[in-house]
Amino acid sequence: MTAHAPVVVGINVGHDGGAALITGTTMVAISEERLNRTRYSPGWQAALLYCLRAARVRLQDVDLIAVSGIGHHPPTAGETGLAHLGVDPARIVPVDHHLSHAYTAYCLSPYDEATVLVVDGGGNNHDTETYYAASRDGIQRLGGNPPERPRAGGIGATYEAFTNWLGWHEQEAGKTMALASYGDPGTHRTPLFDVEGAIVRGHLTRTHAAGVAELAERTGADFGPSDSQGGDQRGTDAAAYVQAQTEQALSALTEQTIAATGLSNLCFAGGVALNCVAADKLRRQESVSGYFAPPASSDRGQALGCALYAWHQMTGEIPRRPLAHDYFGRTYTDTEIKQALTRDPRSGLVERRRAPYRWRRESDIAAAAAQMLADGRIIGWFQGGSELGPRALGGRSILADPRTTAGSEALNSRIKHREPFRPFAPAVLANHARDWFELDVPSPFMLLAPPVREDRTDKIAGVVHVDGTARVQTVDPSAAPAFAALIERFHQLTGTPVVLNTSFNDREPIVETPAHALATFQACDLDAVCIGDYLVERS
């Protein structure tokens, strides 16, 4: 490729591995797990091929490949595994893990200048909290936790440890956040963190559940049995405790980092940025004038951050691509959809459970879907490109009527098979959001959890959490026209401009292809699925 038409690729080789590709007009990215159907999967080969095909680019046309991973140092060219594809090592550059997060947070934000705060379970060189001053001139690291402080003392590692103690994989911190609302954070008084300037010193000395066990022995705290998974009030109180302590530490850290940079716009990234309860409090702090977190804040966004870094290295310019949506996946043609519907082997359909179904093309798929929701049916919704982040935003969603708890209870018990304490999200038309939620800013990526207005809670009972909040997605027709059309139709039918939205999966990665959608539809208890303009129902 010429210098006037650069093509760059980003790759993440750690957990939540994946690839991203950027040209002057295209950004495409996907996690490996969406393709190999293994949650939190490392790897990047299938994702790289997906991106190259989506952009219609050959590997030999890629100018630069930036690669990140976790561990003591970023992977070297020889450690990437790209050599067997014939990639010249001169075209491979390593990227620091937290710097990749910083590029995702800043380059996709609407701000020309910002403080960038990265908080996660761990990156390179024991990083767990770092902060940067970002502008069009560059992204400069100003500080972070000292490398000699153990990783166990970080905010993300501490939250992961309590998540492990409660019986879940450390990547399932969202379950801890949901459970926290049922507990009493005041049950335990011992601080979990000291924030000194912009340095966090946590009190855990070991990672994972062993760290919580050691803390309990040292302090006399009773966190209940390990693996309680919400079944013991002591564990529920422990979830509330770590959530409250995390919010306090993040608030103090935000104040200190903004004071250090002098920049009041906050761009937040790393896995901890997915804690929407804490995020909603951070963005309301007096020192914060503007707030942004990318929807793929966790390591699912690493490959994209690497690609943005590679673009900067290739062109000398920081890429500024303010994000309007999270649909980084490719779209599927009518031919590809019909191949899945007709069980054509070329679709890649693998049926875990074969169930009879009928299908037809609808002239107005949004109207058909809205009517089904109003009738109390639960449907899959597959439109356009897939979301890069972990939250379905109307590209690969399961939808239900939010007006009662019937839909949410059915989703937990017979479709998603989730813990009953976990809430579902409301997707609301953007121009109605303030009427239903205490929300004064857009929330297109489901990363904020504001309170539901008191006079509306009984009208959308299926999406209100026990603490009166909801993880809101505001839907703008310009960013998600098909999804917005569905919600508008539902509004016309019911007077409610809100639908219940959750990810299109059942204990598996979110579906990516029409074949994945059809296989999951057959395997779980969905009433119907809308794939493009096609309505599929059980026979």
C-alpha cells in the first residue's frame, strides 16, 4: 500500500484475544471468541482473517501490525506467531497494554484534550492503574501504580479476587456488581484501598480467592463460604463491600489524576470501566466536565487500541474517530442469511438442538418484531454488524417487553439461565431518555446506571434493578436505525419508548453469524428470531 492509503492491523494475543483493521474509511474489529465460540478465548487468527475479508484487504497489503498482550512485557515480533504467515518482523510493533487501552479511550472520544485513566486487572510491568494527558499532539503517560507494588493491590485485581471468592470466573465481575445492590456495604469497615496522590495501594496481598481468604483471616471479616454465588447473605454483603470500596477508590483516583493533568474531560478504559454503577458516579463528580468510556473498555478493545496506535505510527497523526456506535462487525447478505435458514452447509450452521421452524421475509421487520414484544413474546434480534464490546446494543440482542417482570423472569429461568439477581437493560429512544431516567447525557453504550424516575419504575418493572437504577442504552435513529424503528413501533403500540435488551446468547459468546443466531434460537426457548428482514418462528 502507498503512504497515502495506509492499512493497519491491531492484534491482542491475551485472553479476550482478537483483531482489528483500520483504513482511511474503515474500522472493523472482532473478538476471537465470537468466531470459535469459546468464552474469553485467546488467539487472533480467525479474527484477523475475518477483518481482512470484511475490508477486502490482503495480508501483504497491511503496512503495520501492532500487537499487545498481558505479562511482564508486550509480545515481541517473534512471540506473536505472525512469522508463519510470512509477515516481515519490520512490520510488527509491540504496544504496551495500558497504552493500547488509552488509545481506545482517547481516539474514539469526542474530546480534543482529556485525562485518560486506565484501570484493569493487570497489564504489562505490573500496571493496574495508569493515567495519561491526551491531546492531538499525543498521549503522554504521567503516572500510575509503582511496579514494585503487587498486582493484588490493584483495584481491578481486588474486584476480581472477590468475584472469585463468590464463585465466579474473574472475568464475570458484572455478577458481583449486580449482587452488590442486595447487600450492606457497611457490614465491613476495613478500607480495601489507600489512594495516595494518584497511587492506589490495595490491602490484598494475593490475587484471586486466596487473597480474600487471607484478608478475612487477617482482619476477622466474615465473607461467608467461598463459592456462595449469591446464596449466602455474608457473600452478598461482601459484594456490596467491594463495590463501595471500589467506587470510593475510583472517585479519589479521578480527582487526583485530573488535578495532575489539569484536563477535566475524563476518558476511562480498562475492564473496571465496565462497572457502570461506579462510572455513573464518576461522571457526576464536580471535577469531571465530560466523560467517555469506549464500549469495548476491557481487553476486547485491545486489538482496536493497537490498530489506532499503529495508525499513529504510520501517519504521524493521532486518529480522531469519535464513536457513534459499537457495530464493528461486518454485515451479512440476504444470500448468507438464506443459506443458514435453508441449512446450507456453506453457512457453517452447527445445530446443538434441531427444532422445526418456519421463516418468511417481512416487509417491515421492525413492526413485526414490535408487535411480538407487545404480545409478550421474547425474540432474538440480529441486524447489521456485531458489537465489539461485551454488551449487546441492538445488533445481536434478545428483546422482551419491559413493562412487567414476566419477560425478565422467563429470560433468567428458561432462556438465558442466569442468576435471578442479575438485571436486564432498558433500551430507550434517545429523545425520551430524560423522561424515564435521571440521565442528562447520552448513554449509547450501556455503560451508565442512573436511577429510574420514581413515577416510571412500575411502568418498566422488568428492567429496574433492586436499587432503583437501570443500565441504560439510549438509542439514536442515526446510529441504529433498525433498532430505533423497532422501539418507536413498540412505543406506538404500548405508549412505552423502552424495550428490554440483553445479549443474544445462552451461556456462550454472543452470536456473530446468521448460523450462530439460528443455532441458539433452536437450542434455547426463544419464541422467534429476526435476522435481517427474515422472521423465523417455531413450527
